[in-house]
Amino acid sequence: QIYIGNKLVFVFRIQYELDTEQVLLLCNIVCLLQGKLFDSTITDEGTWTLEDRKLIRIVLMKTNRDAGNCWTSLLENEYAADPWVQDQMQRKLTLERFQRENPGFDFSGAEISGNYSKGGPDFSSLEK
């Protein structure tokens, strides 16, 4: 038994399918999620779990984890991220990029402002 919304449903079958750009989740015969993902994923790294008989958690591993590749939605044109959450994700990914590019610096308590959308500024032309 799991809850779908406020309704208790007896579950006989959960079907989950994932390929690099598509996802499908069915509970019995009810389609809970289906469509083309915003971008590609690593299929073998995708997992799902049923938690407390009321939450199906899906974890996807993006193929491109660059700071400039922050998904704006889960599916193309569906399930858009909240603008504040999107902003926080871009900040976090940009700080992760700065940490990778500058391993001698500690960015753990850093905050970022300014140009950080799409992964922040491109400093590659400044390298000697």
C-alpha cells in the first residue's frame, strides 16, 4: 500500500524505465511520470526507492555535470524548478567548479554573487 496524493492505493506493481533521455514511472497502471528528460543521464547510475510507503524517490546522474548545465526542469517543458531553487543550484555548481579549478583554495564557506549563471565567468582566455 502507498499513498498517491491523499488516497491509499494497494500496489501490485511499480514499473520504472530509464534510458539516457527518457523516464517512465507507473504505479499499477497509473502513469506518475513520463517524458523526455531535460538533458541526458547515465542510465546505469539511475535508481529509485520507495520510502515510508508514500514517497518514490528517483535519483538521476546527469551526463554533463558542468556548472553551466543546470537543468531548468526535470522534463522538457514540465516540472520546472522553482526560480529560487534554480538560483541556489547555479550558485552551488559554480562554487564546485571554482573548487575543481583551484584545488589549493577552500570555498566551503564562500558565497557567490554577480555573474554565476551558466557556470560563472569564463577565465580560460586569461590563462598563460
